[in-house]
Amino acid sequence: NAEKELLPGFHQFEWQPALKNVSSSWDVGIIDGLSGWTTFVDDVPADTISRRFRYDVALVSALKDLEEDIMEGLRERGLDDSICTSGFTVVVKESCDGMGDVSEKHGTGPAVPEKAVRFSFTIMSISIRAEGEDDGITIFQEQKPNSELSCRPLCLMFVDESDHETLTAILGPVVAERKAMMESRLIVSVGGLLRSFRFFFRGTGYDEKMVREMEGLEASGSTYVCTLCDSTRAEASQNMVLHSITRSHDENLERYEIWRTNPFSESADELRDRVKGVSAKPFMETQPTLDALHCDIGNATEFYKIFQDEIGEVYQRSNPSREERRRWRSTLGKQLRKKMKLKPVMRMNGNYARRVMTREAVEAVCELVPSEERRVALRRLMELYLQMKPVWRSTCPSRDCPDQLCQYSYNSQQFADLLSTTFKYRYDGKITNYLHKTLAHVPEIIERDGSIGAWASEGNESGNKLFRRFRKMNARQSKT
């Protein structure tokens, strides 16, 4: 019974008004992710492709899980819990991430695609607004928003995240349920009294690939470098810092309509420029933000390439051969291995990225850089980066690193100046997506949301580890 209580489908609740197109029964456990589809999307055995909870049932389960925290929060704020029965607001972070290679190493399951997608949510905060008050009082705040413990799985699919049709077919009902819940209030018993909750959903736990897919934008190699503003790659490399967030889900929908109908009968290029790279129908609303984890990874990859180029003194010469590049890379790899005990990795991952972006790593690289002037520039570049990084990594920057937060714009301007002068050979007309966001959009997002780190996708990524563990499949470890 204790276990049943933890799984969705145990607690009774109702919605007012009732949810559109969602059954009112509450005792619904794990359901087939394709329930409601008559024709199957692919020739995969249909009963294995996806499993999920009904969104509202899962949310109730999560709320009941926090029941003690809610009551405790009310007491701490000196609120009489017998009066506080309505006016609760719950903010939910949604995350969705694809995982490659989830084949069973020696299982006897049915044949399914080798890739999976996990969709999950985290209850970030619960606040209450008393009658006649304007401001809500926060009674619960998730202290570890990036832990797998606070990240609750909603849907598991054996789908390739690039297979847009199948992905949208399975997530379609989730989107519909989410939309229905935004227009209604949940009535559920918390602390022995029926109370009413409203939900706000913020889809921030997506990496850039997923955001582009959900919002109908071109893939990440596009000239439209950013999912937050309309800048092209060339513009972003010329003006590295001064951009503001302009894109939104509604605007993407409007632009898709223009793309579809071409009302001004323009040529393909003119049309594409008008809609700024929106060329598919936006499917799910995401919050325009920056994903802190992939930002780390993207920027570390970029620095790794700068290190390589500095070892080979690329600033003095134009286009070196592939052989030379390979030689520099292996030199860098050996040096990092020797000095930092870093094993070379196939694809940059979070842990490797965190180790590469340190003063020690720069010192190790500087041993291989011939010119003193370049060494000074490299150290300065890393110093500035390390000043900027806590601002978009920390859960609450105004509390954890107020000084760096204040200096962010100045530091990013200095960083950009350094790139466009000393490292001009790399940033002439091109810049990577995450570097652009790091330099141009961080202060604005922090001003709006108060944090970037807290809204990142790490909780979901850590959950991927558990998923692998439960499938008894230890992929990405050595095959021996």
C-alpha cells in the first residue's frame, strides 16, 4: 500500500471546470503512451513504444508527496491552514531529453528502436495569494531543482528524438492535457482539507536541439543562430553582446503561418528571411531560456578548439591542414591527460567540460603555447569566463554570487572584445550558438526568471542514468 500511495493514481481529486477531453476518473496508473491512437505511427510493436502517466494524475501524486512541506510552509509563514483553502499557485518545470543507444545488452525484450526520449516535470515552487493581496507568499521552494529526486518522470518513449512525427504523436496528448489544465483549477485534499491549485508550466529543461524541434525552428547549424533572438550567425559574431530576447511561441506560430501561406509571394530566400528560420509548425510551448548544462558543454568544446588553435599558432597562418590539426589535438589531449588526469572523451560531456574550464587546464595549455603574449590572452579569457560562469550555473545568483551578477555585462563585453581582437581568426563571421547566448542573453533571462541554473535540464539528465540502470543496460561504458 505504501508503494501504491507513491505511484500516480492513488489519490482522489477533481478539476473545476472539468478538463476538456480528459476523463474525470482519477484512479489511473501507468497508461499506454499511444492510447487513443488507432493507426500506429511505425511498424514497431505498438504495445512497447511508450508508457506514461496521465499528466493531471501525476501532478496530484507529486503534490501529495509534498503535502508535509506545504503544511510546514503555511505554518512557517504564520498562515492559518484552515483558512488557506484556495489561491495556491504551482510552478512546474518541464524537461524532455533524448537518449541514444538504449539497446538491452543481453535482454530478451521485444525489438524496439535503440533510442529513447524521457519527458519529466519538477514542482519548482508553490505559493499562495490571500484574498485581496497582490503578491503571493511562497510556501514551498524546491531546494534541489536539478536533482533526479525532484524530477518526476511522466512519459518514457522508445523514439528517436529526431523522428519529429512519432515524437509529436506521442507527446500530443500530453500537450493537450497540459493546455486543459492551464484553464482549470485542481481540487485536492491536502492536510485534511480540500484546497484549490492553479498550475503554470515552464518548459525550460530542453537542450537546444529539442527546443528547435518543439518550436519549429531550423536545426542548430542554421544561419539563425539563436532560439531567443532573430540574430544571424554573422550578426552575432559582429555584435556579440547587444541583443534582446524577441522570440516567443506565439510569434513562432504566426511566422509559421506566413511561411506556410507566403502572403507576399516572395522567393524562398526572402520568405525565409521574413520568418527568421521558422519553417515547421511549433508544437509545444517552451520558455525562451538558456540550458545551463549544455551551455557548459558547448563553451568547453569551443575553448578546447581555441586551445588547439593556440598550440598550433593558427593566428599567424591561414587554413592549416587536417594532419596538423590532428597533431595539435593529440598534443592537447596528452597534455590534459598528463597534467589534469583527464581521459580523452569521444563527445564532450558535462564532467569533462567542468574540468577543462579551469585555471589548471589553462596553465597546462599555456605550457604548450610558445608566445607569452598569447598565454596572457588565454589566461585572461579563462579568468573572464570563470567570472561569468557562476551567474548562469547557480540556482540563485542574487544570493550565491551577487558580485559576479552585477559585473556580468561588463565581463561579457570584455570577453567579446578579446574574442573579436586577439582571437579574431576564430570569430570572423561565425560564432557558436551557446557562446552567443552566454554573451548576449544571460542578464536578461536572470532579470526575468531570477535564475538560469535552477531551470536547467540536469535533473532529467540524471534521471537518464537511473533509466539505464533500471533497464540493466550499461551503455556508454566499455564493451569489454
